[in-house]
Amino acid sequence: MSVRKSVPMGPEDVTTLERMHAPVSPERQALAQLTGQELDAGASDAEILAALVRAGRDAVTQQVATTGYAAWAAEMDDEDRDYRTARRGWDRGNVMDGGKRA
């Protein structure tokens, strides 16, 4: 891993971090919804920043997956779509029969 020069936090970043220290702030509630975890009441700056990084990483990962899926779907031709439709019907039929496959 290369070493990079650190970039200082801007005023908006500092304001957001300060708001994150309030246990009932909208920012903190949104972060809890995004990460699925609530921070402890006395969470440190490092804990809050780590949670923000996790939320950002998860959002980026989700965006990559969504974009990749959309590109894959756009590349499908009529034959691909017909096959997938037929396959779904075949899979559903086998699940209804107790999951047995021919």
C-alpha cells in the first residue's frame, strides 16, 4: 500500500462529525440505518469515522453491483431473455414438485 499525504477535514466534515456525537441527531440516526448498527453514546471520533467509512464503502459496493447488473441486463439479447424466462418457469415447476430436478 502506498503512503499518501493526509488531507485535512474541511469545515463541513468537522460540523458533520460534531453532529454525530449527539446521540439523537438526524445524521447519527441516518448512519445507524445505513450500517445497521447504532454507535455507543460515547463513541469516539475514530469510531464515528470508521462507521462513516463502512457506510460509504457499502454504498459504493452497492452502486458497483447495480451498475454491473444494469450493464449485464442491457447486453442481453432476445434469445438470452427467452432462455431466462423459460428457465425461471422450469425452476419454479421443480420447486413446486418438492425441489426434484430431472
